[in-house]
Amino acid sequence: MKLLKEESGQTLVVVTIFMSLVAVGFLALALDTGYLFRERRMVQSAADAAAVAAAEEVATGNSSNKQAVANAMAKLNGFDTTLAKNPAVVTFPTPTGIFSGSNYVAVTVSKPIPTFFLAAFSPKLATETVSATATAGGGQLSQTCVCLDGGSGQTLSLSNGTKLTANGCGIVDNSSDNDGIGVIGGSSLTATSVGLVSTSWVQSSNVGGGSIWSAPVVTGTNKCSPALPPPPAYSNCVADPGGSWGTFSWGPATAGGTVCYSSLTVGANGSTCTLKPGIYVITGTLHFQSGAGGHSNLGGNGVFFYLTGTANLVIDNGANVNLVAGGGTELGGGTAQSLGAGYDGIAIYQATGDVSPISIQGGSNSYIGGALYAPSAQVSVGNGSAMTFPIGGLLASSLSMTGGSVLNVISDANEGSITFGSPKLVQ
């Protein structure tokens, strides 16, 4: 009976039981905490993958598809947005701070996470929410305004202090060789991007004593291939009217009509002319000479020159050419007459298959408000020539510039665009 009444040791039992319960609680807490940390890491991986995938869609112009690919990447990483119970949620908050702007894509992934032991104390689910931000390859689609369509060899050559500037747009070279672009002898190339089809081009081997400014260089890019205008209908080609003295007006009999010349010399014998609006078909040489006071023509607003057969373009020493394509902005203000049928925005088109070279030489100073398309021709600009394409672009088989020449080109929406830089995670 004394032994049954003995109370010594009971405290030890109570303490032991209490400590065991505490230990089990800490163990449960440790297990659940470790599990939640693991889930958070997985949610972060899902958010990172979703952000990069969405940025790739933005970079290629498929912004409307970014939700679908982000959901798919989240699911591949274990967070399914289609579950009937406790689905993951993928959203796109507006990027802020240093990553604000359309160049960046922010993604948030959230998911209710069930626990094991903590659920005994609280029926609520723990929700993990994490974010990630990616850049869409620098976030920029560079609009192409210079397209060099030669498939091999050096199709862009800048030497002897020349300057090629693509204002707010990019240059694409379709050559598959490792020397497609060469910039040497103090020359410079400035553009928002430079894209090469070749994957073996190396800047250090092709830019010697020259420079490429402001332009991320992307090798292995897609070819540029602008849509070309349809050949105009024509007949009854007449002789070259341009050999006379004085000031004249030449062109179609009706505004916006079509005229065909076996050749056309503008600015011969010190004369000047105004080119009427319309379509000019040239089967020989389109030749701009210096004219009176250096002016080949006083203006050609709303014009489209179609060079066919073996026709070619020559702009002489000191010539001052003023051409504005249909629908373009005239030098004095106003909008040139529309020519429709795919001709607006293009000033000169030397037909595909016409390999006659185009020469712009000798200190010419030209304003061409529209594109110059010569997909099969070699274009050479030299000896101090300065040419501006204010609203157009350039398409040629190759472009060679030398002798301090300057060529400025402004965007042409018809020539496509390239993505520079690779989409990557930034936060």
C-alpha cells in the first residue's frame, strides 16, 4: 500500500510526456516548413519558366499567346492551372521600376499548398505566391529598312570613311557566308539592329578600322523578303525626251497615269524638269544628271519608276534628285498623290531578274521619299554621295559604299523585322 501511495517520479513521467509532445510538434513544424520551402522553390521555378516563355512570345510578336504558354510552363513544373480543386493561378502584373515598359514581362504564380501536421491545427491552406520578370530579347523587334538579298559573298561593304545610317530601323544581310558584312577604313554603320543569316560571321574578323554603332548584331536570323509591287501594264514606249535645253514637265498625260520611255535622261544640257505624278516605265537607262544649279529635277511628287528588262539607274556627279513616292510627304509639306495598286511608298523598283548595276556617284545629293527596290542588282554609292530615304528603305542584292559616301535610310514597314537578343530572366 505504501508503494501504491508513493508519488515520487510522477513529475518525471509528466515532463517526459510533455517533452515528447513538444518534440513531435517541432518535428511536425520542421517537416511542414521544409515542405513549404520546397514548394516555394518549385513555384519559383514555374514562375521563371513561365516568364521566359511569355517573353519569347512577345519577342516574336505573339503577345496574345503569352497566357497559354505561361500556363503550359507552369504545368510542366508541377503547377496546373486547370485543376478542378486548388488550381495554380498565373497572372501578368505590370512590370515596375527599372524593368517597366513593353520590353519586359512580369509573371506571378500562386498556388494553395496543403500541409501535413499543421493542418491539424488550422484547416486553412498555405498559399505560395512568387513572381519573375523576363526581358523579351531586349524587348525589341527591329523594323528592317535595309535588306541585302544576295545569298553569298560580301553583300554589304563599307570602306574609306563611308557612313551608313539606318534611322530607327535595322539592317538584314541574307548572305550565308562568314564575310557577308564588311566595315573597314574608318567607315561606320549605325542601326537599331544588324541581322545576318550566316551563323559563322564574326565581328572581329569583318570590322577592321571601322565601327558598328548602337546595333546589337544577331547571327542566324531569318531572311528579309519585302513584298514587291506588281509590274504595271504599259505599251507604246517613246524615245527619251530629256535631251533638250530649258525647263520642262515630263510624265503621264493624265495625273497618276502611266508613261513608258525607252530611256529617260533628267537634267541634260543644264535643263531642269518637273516630273508629273504617275507611273514611269523605263526600258533603258534612268539617268539623273546635274541639271541647272545642280538640280536634276525641280520635283517628282507621287512618282513610281519601274525599271524593266536591262534598265538601270544612274545618278551623276553633283546631281540633286528630288523624288517622292505615291502617298509620301513632299519636301515642301503636303502629301503626294496616291498611286495605289501596291505602288505607294516605293519610288524606284528595278524588276527582279534585272541585274544591271545601280550607280550613285560623284557628290550627288538626293532626297528620295520612298523605297528603292532592286532585288537582283548591285548598288554602289561613292565619292561623297549623300542620299536620304526619308520614308522608305533599300532592297538590293548588294550594297557597296566607298569614298566618304553617306547613306541615310528611314524605316520601311514592308521589309519585316527581326528580334535581337534572347529572351532571358532578369528578376
